Amino acid sequence: MLQVLLLVDLDNDTSVPVFQVCEWHSPEQLKKLLDLELRDGGEAESEILQRCRDAIRYSVKTSHPRFFNQLYAGMEPYSMVASFIAEAVKTNLYTYEVAPVFTLMEDAVLRKMIKVIGWEEGGDGIFNPGGSLSNMYAVNLARYRYCPDFKEVGMFSAPRLVILTSQECHYSISKGAALMGIGTKNVYTVPTDERGRMIPSALEEKIMLAKSEGAVPFMVNATAGTTVLGAFDPIDEIADICEKHNLWLHVDACWGGAAIMSKKHKHLLKGIHRVDSVAWNPHKMLMASLQCSAFLVRDKTSLLQHCHSARASYLFQQDKFYDVSYDTGDKSVQCSRKPDAFKFWLMWKALGSRELEQRVDRALAMARSVWANRNYQQYYLNCFSLQPEYANVCFWYLPPSMRNLPESPELWKKLHTVAPVVKQRMMKKGSMMVGYQPLGEKANFFRMVVISPQVSRQDLDFVLNEIHNLGKDL
Amino acid sequence: MLQVLLLVDLDNDTSVPVFQVCEWHSPEQLKKLLDLELRDGGEAESEILQRCRDAIRYSVKTSHPRFFNQLYAGMEPYSMVASFIAEAVKTNLYTYEVAPVFTLMEDAVLRKMIKVIGWEEGGDGIFNPGGSLSNMYAVNLARYRYCPDFKEVGMFSAPRLVILTSQECHYSISKGAALMGIGTKNVYTVPTDERGRMIPSALEEKIMLAKSEGAVPFMVNATAGTTVLGAFDPIDEIADICEKHNLWLHVDACWGGAAIMSKKHKHLLKGIHRVDSVAWNPHKMLMASLQCSAFLVRDKTSLLQHCHSARASYLFQQDKFYDVSYDTGDKSVQCSRKPDAFKFWLMWKALGSRELEQRVDRALAMARSVWANRNYQQYYLNCFSLQPEYANVCFWYLPPSMRNLPESPELWKKLHTVAPVVKQRMMKKGSMMVGYQPLGEKANFFRMVVISPQVSRQDLDFVLNEIHNLGKDL
């Protein structure tokens, strides 16, 4: 089979510089290298094989141990096997009839995740193409619970609905509000503390503010593991407020959900058993293949089905010979849907909960070790005075020329330009990938995300040395 | 590598009954066979290999030449290779920096599709996880063009918006209206003719009706290849009406878009060069791996970006060293997004437009050949008096006991029960898969979808014989 040959062949192709994280080319250069044009005639197999080699060669090696650029990294081989099988059997997950195996596996994984979360009476859920959609499902369910009629009549004569979320939340809350006819201005952002966690008293103030304006606050989004800082909103305290005001509480645990697997770190999500819904992406910290994103809901009244169903008669026939409650497709706003749960099921089966726990513990220990690193202490500046809660290591690099200057707006302005230059040099060299960003008033800083069990202390040393090497002349 | 071993191993595993389309087990039986529980401890590699074998064995063989159950079928090997590579390199498509190759390939594929559609001044687009989302993008863009403020303020004080679509359209229009705060009741369905095509004069009547109610019609969805009948709405005539009333015209060509590739059949989409947006799924008739769904828009003013962007500072930094217009992620409502365009790019590169054209021609010729089949003429009843326009072959099977009865409500009631019984027997035997459904007043009928070039006339003969064998006692 071509695909097997290809994989074997690539293993032996020494022309590919496998030790670089990336081989940088500008868009214009890369267009020439790839010959992207699609023509009337086809190409020979040998040419196609070269196209495949090129696609791999010029792609970023996100599984390289020095890829720290996003909230995913590394390769989980069992999960990759599952994703290969899913591609090969080519299954769409709408009915039990066409997807018997993956329907049951999705159900099993969801039930297990619900158990881990601690919803003792069970719940419901679905896998989505990404956490953004999961967060949007939460908004839609919360809205449906508040008023099921909106599904039919829309929002035209509805009172102004308000979503509350921290200023550090993921942008999908805002994108969802725009898409769903709620509007980005009706997402009220709640201030955060010095670590990036939502301040509960400020939440309550914003709720009262919305009410005083005649608006209807209907849900709170708490974040477990914010994108930039890896902060965990205090779920328990937020749940008290939501109970008091009868608000749907959703937790965006896409990034931080993995901590629930760890006895040592699950306290970060204390109170999650009280919330109404959770978004949790096993493709992030737990390293399932992309994509693997679960949406979980504590409800037991088929809210997901009622909220999203369209009851298409050509797909969800009610005169089938089996229990049609296994036809889960109408819980989704999609029609075609991939069997992403299988990627998590197979690796969980192979590794067991214990190994998943150890991986989380290892990644978080590794992330925290950066603080104790001698290079770090010498050349870097914590963005925040405390150790990180999670795997996001955020810091400024101070070139020697800036190290003994007094703090001033000019210094911060200068420091703001350092990370982009270091990033450019790092990309062109291809030695590693670490992201940077500004945050509120804070100048551009690096965010190194530590996930993969393949990452060693040597890799962390390398990063800190390399940033220094790339930026010491600035 | 485990995955290579697995694939090779499966080729040699003679215990898997590869000639069946499916090996039916009820959910309860299959749960026992699969041992779905996830435990604290992991399993040995040999056990995991068996889990993989079981997952494949009990999955429906959608690439089997006798799988006619959905709007996808068959296996395109080049596309599968691309999907394997995409899984292995583990790329998320938000920025050029992390996805250089696939960003450019997506752009190349979109440009080519836009050219094929005939938008001479170009356009924009994005690949989505399924055609439902593409249709929702159309609704959102149409709404944004009508009034960009809705993005910020929501729909609360907006006039009642109305979407127009045929009664045969895909259910994602209705799901989208619900999700997006427009409401399912504000989707006005337009009657269709005897072949399932929207009646343009009826469209205009519905537009006038909405206006007379004080509502604001803002978009029309035309379908090119309806789900059940494969009907094509008359785009040219609908475009005239949309121009007259200044309405956004979207074409859901998820299923029928492939006909554009064929000189012989592109007339089905006559007028598509005039429309505002198109959804087109290469994973259907063109057999790209699941999922591969393009949304295309004729606009050249970055409407997609303006409508969906949230400008997250940690992802879409504006102080990067390359042209950030290549960071396409903010055009999407997703954050993580798979490089699905590559699955189409590689097969197009390998086959060329000509081979894609021939495949479409072959599938449609094959579908039409069913009408001339002697078995068909003897035992079956066309649902519609004319040949199908596309690859959906819709028919009733008449068991001998019903063949000479006069037409009556009782006969139709009885006929309604035939397809579900035949389907049950077919699934339990595993010999083939063909779907059935009712439609409006019409009793349950079979819908056989012919796509794959692997399908032979023998396979079609087999299906017609087999339905007769399975149902002749009814």
C-alpha cells in the first residue's frame, strides 16, 4: 500500500532535517518550493511521493520536544494509531447504523469523563471539532434552558442577554456571542487577580450591573487554565454566586481539564462537580491526536438533544429496528462528525488512568522546574510574582543592555520589541518554537508551554540558553 | 512503528469477514464484544492490537462497493495518504507560523475552486468541519453584510430576519437559524416542483409575504443536490430574484458541487458564478477523505475576516516578521482547525481535473443506468416519473403481494412498512447498505447513492436482486 511505503520511506529519508523544529521559508519562497498549482493532468506516483515528503519537510514539527508554541505538543502513538484507523474506516458519526463502534466508544469515554468530573448522577455530552464549538454549545444550552422558545422564534423580542466571563477567557466566548446573535458587547468581562483568576466579588458586581441595566445575565463562563497564563478561576466560589442568581455555570477546561486526572493537581478545579457544563480537550495536555474535544453537560433531561435537534427524517428515522437513542447525531449542530473520541479511548485503554495522571504530574513538575533554573534566574524576569499554577511558563527575557536600567516606560517600550525579534531569529534558525504575546498593559513576553513527556530538562535548559543567545545583542 | 505493523497485520487477518459491508450486532451485544471500560491500569500492546482489529471489524465498511447508504462512499487512496500525513504532522491551522504548508495549500485549493465556480474577480474561503458549518457561515456573512452592528449588539432590537430556502434543503439551515438566534420559524420554506427543485415564483411570493409581515428577508439558500432526491434548484432564476430584492444568495452545493467539474453536467449549476457564497464538500462525490468541506465567498472586502475575527493578541500578533495576512485563523469561528484542504489538494494533484471529471461522469452514468435495469423495471417503482438529475436513485420496492393491488391509502400504508423490514434484514445479513426515508406525503422509499468508481454494474444488479430476495415474502 502506498501509505505504508510512504511512512517507511520517510523514516529513511536523510535529506529531511529532522532535528529542526521548522525549516523557515517566507510564503513567497514556500509557494515556489511546493508547486501548488492544480492542473488538468495528474502527476506520477513518484512526484506525488515527493509532494508528500515536501509537505512533511516544510511543516512545523509540533511533536518535536522543543516545540513549546501552542497548547498542544508531542505525539501520543496510540492516539495516532486510532486516528489512522478512523481515517481508514472513514466513519461519520451520526447514527449507530453507520458508526456502531465509535458511537459506543464515544459514549464510554463521555461517561468516564463525567465520572472523573464527579457528576454522580451522570450527564450527557458530545465530541466537537474544537473547544470553541464546545464553549458555544454551552452558551446555546444555557440560553435554551433560560428560554426554549428562542430556538423557534430567535432573539428579536428577547430581553438583552448577558454572558459573564473573565477578561482572560478564551476568545471563543466572544466569537460565540457574535455568531449566536447575542453580540460581543453583551459579554461582560470580569476583572482578574494578579495571577489571572476571576475575582468572585467582581463577578457579582457585574451581574448586578447587568441586572440594573435591565439586561438578563444567563450564564457564567469560568476558565480552568487560561490560554496565556494558565490561570484557574475559583470554581467553587463562582458556583455559589451562580446558584444564588440561578445562572448556568460553564467551565472552559479545554486546557486545564487534564488536572482532574491528577490527585495532586485536581484541587485546581475544586467545585467542578457543581457546574452545569464543561469543555475539555484531551488533545491538549493529555496529547490525544488533533482534534479531540469533549463537551459535557450535567443535565439528564436530554437538553443537548432538545436544543440542537432538527429530526431529519432521512437520517433519524423512528421506525428503525434498534434503539434509536443510540443515534446521537441530532445532539450536534454538525451533520458529518468525526469519531474523535476513539483517539482518546484507545490511548486511555493502553495507558490507563494512572499513566495519564503521571504524565500530567510530570509536565507540571517540569514547568515549575524552570523557575529554579540558574539561567532563568540570571537572565529572565517572571511576569508574575508567583509560580505558575499550570504548564504556562511566562517570562520576559532581559538582554544585558537592559538589565541594569531603572524601570521606566521607555524600558518597557524597549522590552516590548525584544520578543518579536528573538522569535524571528528562532524561526529562521528552526531550533525551537516558543510563543510570545502582550497582555493588557504588559509588554510582549514569552509563553513556554510544557506538555510532552518527551521534553527533558536539557530541552528546557536549551530554550533558556537559546533565547539568550538569540537576543543578547539587543 | 506500531501503526505500520497494524496496517500490514490487518491486511493478513483472514478472520475479518472483509466481504461483508457490516457485521451487525445490537448495541448491547457490541458493548460486550468491545470491552469499552476505561481502567486505572493500561493494557499490553497485543491487547491494544486486538482492540484495533475489533474496531475495524465491527465498523461499517463505508468503502465497500456495496455501501450506498450516505452521500459519501469509497476510498480515494491519495486523499487517505494526505489524511495520514496530516494526522502524523499534527498541525493546527491558525497561523502561517505553525502551519506554513497547509496554509498555502488551503489557499491554492480555494483559489482553484473559486476559478472552477467562475468568480472571475476571485473571492475568499475557508475549510470547515462539515457542510453544516459552511452553511452557517453563509447565514452569518449574509447577516453581517445586512447589518455589521449585530456582531456587537446582538439581535435583541433587530427587525425579524428571514431566511428563504426550499422545503427540500438540508437541515443545517434550520439548525443554523436556531444556533444563530434567528429561530427556526424564521426559515421560510419555499415549495418545490415534482423533482424537488425550488419554484422561483413561489420564492418571490414568500419574499413578499415576509416583507408584508414587516420582517426582513436577508438571504436565500439554494440547494445544488438535495439530500434525498439530488435535486438542483434553478440558480440562475433565483439569482435574478435575489438581485431584484438585494438578498444574499448562498448555494448549498455540498453534495452537488462536484457536477461543476464535469463539462457534461455543470449545467445543473448554471448561474453559480452569480451567487454570493457556496458550500461544497469534496468529501462527498469527489471522495476526499472525511472531512473536507469548503466554504467559498465571492466577496473581496475581507468580509469573512471582519465577520468572524476576535483579534486574539496571543495568536494573531501584528508585530510578526512576515505578512500576517497569511494568518487565516481569525476567519474561522473555530480556534483549532484541521488542514482538510490538503486531502483534496494531494488527490487533485495526483489525478488532475480530467480524472475528477471522469469520475463524476462515471458515477452519474452508473446511477442513471439503474433505470434501464431489467430487474428494476420488473420489481421497482420510480418515486418520480423522470430520471434523477444526480446520483440519488430513489425507488419503492414492491413485493409480489402488493404488485397487482389497486392504488389506495392502505397500499401506501403497507408499502411504508416494507423498506424498514428490508433494511433490517440487509443489516443483519451485512450484504449491502442502502438507506430509506419517507418524504412529505410519500411512503418510505429507498435512496441508493452511487458515487464510488469501484461500483460496478454487477454491484447495482446485486442490490436490486438482494432487495427483492430480502423482501419478496412481505
